[in-house]
Amino acid sequence: MKLEKQVPIRELSEELKEQGYPQEGLFWWVPAMTPRVEYKHNSAGGAWERTGFIVAPTVAEMGEYIVRAGTCAIEDAFKAGKGASYWTIFLSRPNLCAKMLIWLRENGHLDFKNES
């Protein structure tokens, strides 16, 4: 599967951003008709951020966070219907990966701020 096909839809990427997913990655959703890139200073992290850009994480990038949540949390997500029954199916579907990360975060199994 091509790498650019391994990212979730924009809406799920936006929800991940709202949940605190780090805005670092290989792929980005870019605002339509952007004449120039604007930056704003993130006083909390001390870094400059691209205004309107949203990271589009790959399944590999999201998978690292999912594994950190632990086996019990992953099993809970599967039972809640937020994952697939087999890892091979799951890891080939970026939208399922994003939904699982969102579920893990909303249910207290994962905190992006504490991850390195």
C-alpha cells in the first residue's frame, strides 16, 4: 500500500489534533487555496506551528501510540467496536487506527502529552 494511502481522512485527523495528538509527521492536511504558509508561536511548547495545517498520521505513526496503550486497553477498544479483529486488517485501515486512538484517549488509556 502506498504511504500516502495510509493516513486517515481529514475529519479524523482534526479530531486527533483536538485530542492532543502531536502535530509532527510525514503527511499533512493543507488548507485549500493557501496563498502562503502562516506560522504562529506555540507558547506552551516554544515552537512555531503552521496555521491551518493538520498532521495526517500514518498507520505506523498511530500504531506506535496504540501499542503504548497496552494490551488490556487495546482489547477494551476491540470490545467497544473501535478496532478490527485482526491486526493485519486493522493496520491497513488508517481510519480505524485513528478511531481507535481517539477511543483510547477519550477513555483514559492514552495521554499524548506523556509520550515521547
